[in-house]
Amino acid sequence: MCEFCTQHGEGKKWYLNVKNYATELLNDPKRRYMIKNFYKEVVEKGNNSITRLEMTFQRNPKLLERIKEPYIKEMKSMHFGQVVPLEDIIQILSICNTTVRLPCGCRWAFNKQEARVCFGISFGLSGWYDDLDIDYFGLPDVAQFDRMDKEQVIEIIKKLDNQGMIHSIWTFQTPFIGAICNCELKSCLAMRSTVGLQMPIMFKAEELAEIDAEKCTGCQECSHVCQFNAIEYSEIDNKSQINAMNCFGCGVCRGFCPEEAIYLVERRTYPVASSF
């Protein structure tokens, strides 16, 4: 199990532990302040910081090593994500009480594009997201929540899965989990930090992918959709294979395989790739 399951999961997947969604956690003043000021304090400042770090990385990659560990430690305690495959996202939604669709702060910070691909989830009758600083989005028609039932949300996320979006859950002052995001490398702050800068704040899933070599025809459809460079192709065998060290276990590639040759296995069965 990952460190988050050990710390917050009571021996199980930590994001399926209802205690991590408890409305009582919202009584924490620090957490409430973070939520109220989330878009400006976390997203907007985060976008500025990541952009500067990307420029620094191009000039002097070694410089990032000085700030890497304290940065990751801070984000783990404040706001981090973990990749979660579709079936576990559905399981999370099945046990929550209220859901709303939100405009993505990362997309808005990146290019002022409205993309409603994030979901606030709550186990209470009211949601933590009612305190969000939605004026950040500026336009009245953007700064609104779409309140939806769970079945609607599941269908939307299935469509996003078919578009190649990466599903993840997010904390707001750990261990409180409040959101499901559906991400792409180009605009997602967490993926830019994790994949581009090698400073992870979005961590790997509890699973990773495998390819059934007997079913694989080498069409490479899976590699075209992988955002983590985790699928390699062998011209000798005319087969695709998973790079276990790079695989984040999102499972999105499964839906793009015409032969249904890709499946997920528990990450802990691969000691070499068990690091999250």
C-alpha cells in the first residue's frame, strides 16, 4: 500500500475511507481559509510558480533539486492528488452524497479557457465548495456550479475517460478529500509539476497497467493516448509493452485498445515500480 493508505486508509485504499470526507474536518479554520481563497492562493499563484520553475528548469535543472523535497512535503500536507482509475472513481461517487461540476482552475489560469472537468464531492448535505472564491473566474456564467446527481457525473467522467483525460482525487489540507479532477498534461498544474519538472504533487495509482502480449497486435493506439510515456513499442516483436516505472496506473489506455489487451494489476506486485 502507498504511504497515503498507511497514514489515512486504515489498511485499505485511503480514498475509500469515509473519514477522509467527513464534514467535521471543515471545522478546521486553516482548511476553511484555504477553500475560500483556493483559486487565487493555490491555483493562480501555483500557475505563476510552475511557469517560473519551468523556465528555471530549462536553464538550470540542478537548481530545482534544492527546493524539490520541501516543496513536495508542503504539498503533501496541503493539496496533493493521486491518480485513480475509472472503476475506483465510480466507487467514490457511489458513497458520496452531493456532487457539483466546477470549471477547472488550471485551465482558466493557463489560457482562460472554461472547461468543466472538475467535480466537487461531499458526504454532507451541503458541500465544502459552497465557500469557494468563484469570483476568480470573472464571468458570471462561468462562476457557477452545476449541481448533478451521481449518475450524471459518472456518465460525464466515462466520456472524459474516452477522451484520454486522467482521473485524480485531491485533498484540501490533507487528509480531507474534496474533489475529482480530469486532467491533461498541457494545462494541468499538477501534471506539469509531476511529469514535466519531476516534482510530484500528483501521485501514482495503487495499480499499474499490463499488456497481454498474445492479444496485442502492435497497433500502438495505446501509446498515442498515454500522457506519461509509459507505453513502449518493440519493432522486433511488433508488440507494445508497459514501462512499469513510468506507468501511473490511470487505466485510460484500456479503452483505446481494440483488442482489449490492457488490464490493471496491483502496483505492489511489482517491487521495482512500487514507489509512488
